[in-house]
Amino acid sequence: MGKHSACPLERTCSLNSGCVHHCIVGWFATVVLGFSLLGGLLLGAIVSSTDAAAVFAVLRSKKVHLKGHLRSLLELESGSNDPMAIFLTIGIIHLMVNPTASMLDLILMFIRQMGIGAIMGYIMGKGITFLIKRLRLEYEGLYPVLSLALLLLSYGATTALGGNGFLAVYLAGMVVGNSDFIRKKSLIRFHDGLAWLMQITMFLLLGLQVFPSHLIPIATGSLFVSVFLIFVARPASVFLTLMFTKMSFREKTMVSWVGLRGAVPIILSTFLFLANISNAELMFNVVFFIVLISALFQGWSIPTVARLLKVDAPFEHKQHYPIEFVPTEGMDTDLVEFAVTYDSAVINKSVVNLGLPKDNLVVLISRNDNFLIPSGGTVLEEGDAVLAFVSKRDMPEVRAIFSKQKESDEKQ
């Protein structure tokens, strides 16, 4: 459940980059590994999925933040190319196991799956938000269970109708994440913890399927494919699909470099065993090797590349406060954090002289890892984090007070 703010054109391009990338890698795999055309395209489809969570985990560990819309675009790409990778993998497998199937069948499957998936995702997202807002359950702990059950229902219902269940769940999460309701924070924490549990379980089970001795014979060919993917296929697909956007060359280069492969390609490669595809074990080992090289080679270098390209920004440390506020139904007040930057006009001003609108209250100040309960005479200092109860109707005015700079204040 999250928000994305990339511009519409960049969103469209992020959806198309996976298709371009998969075709380029598929062609190269036929040349280097000797796969058939469909086999090469299948490999390209499997490794087309990227893992933004791994990228941001590396950036957080190195205390690096990305500028502008880069973070939103990478999150959007990672979330949206998973359904596409799954569709392409299943579609190409369908062509391989059904000699009578044609590309027209694949096109019709794409229209049906993506169309139904998009419609069901939006409808279920609105429905989940409506139910969480309206239902009055006796126990607070039942709301996370309800949300999980409704997401599983979204996947099952969409799949039963012939749509893409992964796309439906992704869009439903987007709709819910961009909606406002009382229990949103607790639901986000629940699903975040559940996601980490599932990732740990997934990597544990996938690790049991790999035999290191089987990777040695295919190491040379897989290394060539990995290098081609990192330095040719990914940059070519990114620059081609982002050609008409306003992103700079450095930003496009950064997007092309952070295409890390995660667990999804390995999971998709297990579909080959279910379909009894020839060379399934060989392709599984190749995919695992590609993911391993991507994680080891690209992963550690992401913070360095971001600094060299000058697309990094100061790391935003999230302050954890000793209080938590859960609004009730019909309440228009929220607990909001404001940062006092080095050029803020509120520096050296007391709380009473901030000019906050009536019924808006500063309740806590974080200063040098300590918490202060302010009075009207408490003076704000550079680097303070101010926690305040703010009415939604006064939010723009209060934000303007804290974002006002010294220069503009002195001119007046």
C-alpha cells in the first residue's frame, strides 16, 4: 500500500520497458546459450522483473536518498512489471506447450488479462476502502485479517474471471494506499511485516531448490547474459522508453543501473517445471545465476553510482515519537511532523509567535535525540522536528509557516 507520484508519461514508459528489455535479452540468449527463439524470449520474460525493495534496502543501509521522482518511478516500475513478467512467462509457456497456439491468442490473452485485472483491481480497491471505513468490528485486530482476506479475494475473483490477479492486487493496494481512513497506519504496519515474513520464507524455500554444483557448467554463458543484461539490454530499454520524458541523462542512467533482479525471476523459473518445459533445470540455473550476479555486482555499487551521477539527496531520517495518534470517525485533525531547516524563518521564534491558526497545537519537539514538551515560550532551533495537531483545513497555511525561508521573511 503506497503512493506514487511519477508523471503519467513516465508511468507509461515504465510499463513498456519490461517488454523491450525481454525481447533484447531473449535474442541474446538464443545466440549465446543456443536456446530456441521461444526459449530465449521465455528467459527474457522471466528476468524482466526488477526488485525495487532491494534497491531501497541498499540505499537505506548506506543512508542515500534519490532526488525527484526517481524513487516513485522505480517503485512503480517494480510493482507494474511483475504482472507483465508473469503474463509473458505464462503466455510464452502456453505457446511452447501448445503447437497450435498463435501470437493472436497471446494478444487476446493480454487484452483479457490486463483489462479484467485493471478493472477488478480498481473496483476491489474502492470496495476494500469502503468496507474498512464502514464496518464496525468488535476487535481492532480483525481489521488486518479483513484486509488480507479481501486482497486474497481480489486475486481469486480476478483469476476466476480470466484476469491478471497480480495486477489486480497491485492496483487494489495502490487505491487503498492513496485513500484516507482511520486504521491506515496500523494496516500498513501489518502488511509490511507480513511482506517481510513472506520474503524470508520465499528465499528459504528457493534456496533449497538450488545446487551450487549445477551452476558451474553454465557459469560462462550465464555470465555473458548477465553482463549483456546490465550494460546493454537494461540501458537500451530504459533510454528507449524514456526518450520523450523530461528526465535528464543522469536520471535515465541511474534508472538503467538500478534494475536489480530479485526473487520473482527465480519463482517464475519454477513455472517451467510445472509445464514440463525441456531444459527447465538449465534455464532455472541460468536465471538463478543472473539474479546472483545482479545482486552481488549491482547491489553494492548503487550508492556509489548515485553519488557519481549526482542524483542522490540527503537521507531523510524518520523520527520515531513516543506518542501515537489515531483519529476517530469525523475528526478533521491529524498529527503532522514539520522540519525546521537551516534556512527556515521560524528559527529563534517562540511557539506562541509562530502565528499558527486557532485550534492548531504544537505538542512535541524533537531536538538532538531528545523530546521536549513545549510551552508558548519555547524557542525553535535549527534541526528541530515539530509534531503538531493540525486541522486539515489549515494544513496549507501551517505548512507555509514552516516552509517559509529566512530570505523571504527579511524582504517583507
